Amino acid sequence: MSGVGKRLVVVPTDSIATYEKAGYDWLGRYFNPQGLFEEVYALSPKESGERTVQGIRFIGAADREFKGKLKALKPDVVRAYGGFWPADLVCRNRLPGVPVLVSVHDTNPDLLHRSVLYADMVICMSKVVARKVEEIGTSPERIRILPNRVDTNAFRPIRDRALLEPVASRFPPGRHILHIGRRTDQKNADTLIRALALLPPDYACIFVGLGDNAPYIALSEEVGVSDRCVWIDAVKNAELPLWYSWADCLCVPSRWEGFGIIFIEAAACGAPIVTSDIAPMNEFLRRDESACLVKDYENPQSLAAAIRKICEDKPYRNALSAGAVQMARQFDVSVVDEMEAALYREALSLGRLPFGRRLEIAGWRAGETMEGAKARWSRTCRPLARKLSLRRIARAVKRRLL
């Protein structure tokens, strides 16, 4: 498919300002794999005004304006990035004959609303996410798995010390642990800080990510390692391969993940990885082959022991580094882009929804359960059917959809 004349509308989880602050420079490729669509618009209540960034037209649309602006764009496909409010928004405001896709990135139940039940296709980042989506009632036939991707031409091992010097010169000598992730309970930085207190004094930890540092700084002071912790809001995406290649290890002992792109980025760069022995990490990382997986990841002593082993046992470290590079190849951007493009082709081939399902979607209310929607339609549509012909019901529903 050439993509000529095809138009995609996406609803990102975050605003373009957030992506820019985080240093993301790959949005055009990410939202339009293989340049499949001629035009891509990001329509979101998190934006204001209009501007084009990396080939994507970002347009602000408050909730009450969303359907009107969506209709004006005449999309061929609509996709929500997130199984919570983005899914609510696109499923509530869907257009007749236009397939709706929802991506679910996380196993956190607070980020998985029942609105995903009304999507034509639910794209899950991993098997563990797919299981969560199925548990809330989504038909397995509508679930697809699409992992994160990494550009292995950009994310690769860098061994030239001269290239690494701009990063290395920012920190005192010693062993350096890299933690990348937002300042949330999910990323388990608190256990890492407690583990740092059990490591020799030449170990330091660099925390890269947005969020409130105050609780973590307070904890580092409490356990006596504040002088060994460095807090950085963001690193430009183009510079990340240097950081992954320079660090003695990447340690992000997440309490849960949907996929975790940092793990495949770090792996592609040959970074020795310490992380939790949970899905989805253990779906693609292999214990003592491509990562050091810690079962007791809430235990500072267990985490400290894993960090010491990976940093001080050179043969073990080298084996993990080589295994990580090999593992990451399956997630190369060319491979995953083709998988995603195939999903879009499948979506574009979808016909109109069955009448009964369109009826449900037309009357669905944000926050309403599937059982509630069915009960309400049973109360309202059955009496109506006794008074109106099926054709008149169809016309009434069409007006609501439009």
C-alpha cells in the first residue's frame, strides 16, 4: 500500500511539549511506520492551537470539540495511544465506517478502561498486557501484540572512549548505575536507593527521568547516599546510546511494566542489565544470558548483590552484554515497523461494524460498564423497536453516529 490519500488521526497519551522535553526525535517514524499514511494528525485535548512537528500535525481539541474536528479531518483510521482516557475519547466519538484502534501499554488497572471493548483492534505491547486486556472481556480475536522497537543503527555498542568522554567527564570516577524512568512507584527507584547504601562507596547512581524528585532525594539523605545520587530530567534520544554504552549497568527494577523500551535500547547498546524477574521483561530477557533478573526485586540486599555481580564479574558482564545485543535484533525498527504497517493494512480492510455493535457504541457513555450499556439499551431500544421500523431505528442511530 502506497499510503497515497490515506489519513491517520492519533490521540497520543502526552502532549507534544512533554515529548519534546523528553528529547524524543522519532515521532514522525513512530506515528507513521514506513510512511504508510500520506497525512498524520495528532488530535488531543492536551494541545492548544495547531503546529507541525516532525511531519505530524498536532491539533488541540477539547472534549466537546473532538468529534467535530475529527469528522472534519475525514480519517481512514483513528488510533488511541493508551487504554484509559485516549480510548474513552476515540470510542465515544467514533465515526461510521472508520476503524478505531487502541494501544494498551501498561498492566496498571488504572490505565485500562472498559472502553477498549468498543475498539475494532486492541494493540498490546506484550503478552502480559494482552492477558490483562482479555481479562476485562475483550475478544481475543481483536487483540494483537506489537512490541516496542529500537533502531539498531543508532542504538549500538559504543566502545570508543573519546566518544564516551562527554558523558564520563560529568561524573567522578567509580562505578555508575544508570536508572531511566519517570519518578513513579512503578520504577522502584526507592529500592535502588536503599541498595546503593549497601554498595561500596565508589558506586553512584544516575537517575534520568521526569517527575517529583523530592521524596527520592529525602530517602537518599535518610540512608546516607545523597552525595552518590545524580538527578537528571532528560537526555536527548540521540545521546542515549552514549549513556547506555558508558554506564557500568542499567538497573530499573520495575514493579510492573507494559513493555519497557529502555530495556531493548540498553540491550542494543550492550549495556549489562539488572531488572525484575517479571513479565514482560522475562518474556524477552533471559536470566544470565541477556540480563541479570532479580526475583526479590523489592529487597535492597538482593538488588545490591545483583549489581555487584554484574559490575565486578567481568566474564559474566561480557556474556550478558553480548547476549543483550543479540536479543535486541528481533526488535529492530524495520521488523516492528513492518508488523505495525501490517496491522494498519488489516484495519483499513475492515468493513462497517455490525448494526448491533454500532447501536451499542452510539449509546455508550464514558465510564459505563459493558453490562450497564447492555441493560440500558435493553430498556430503551426494545420499546422503541415496537414503535419504529428497523429502517427508522437505523436512521436514528446513523444521526447519532454522525
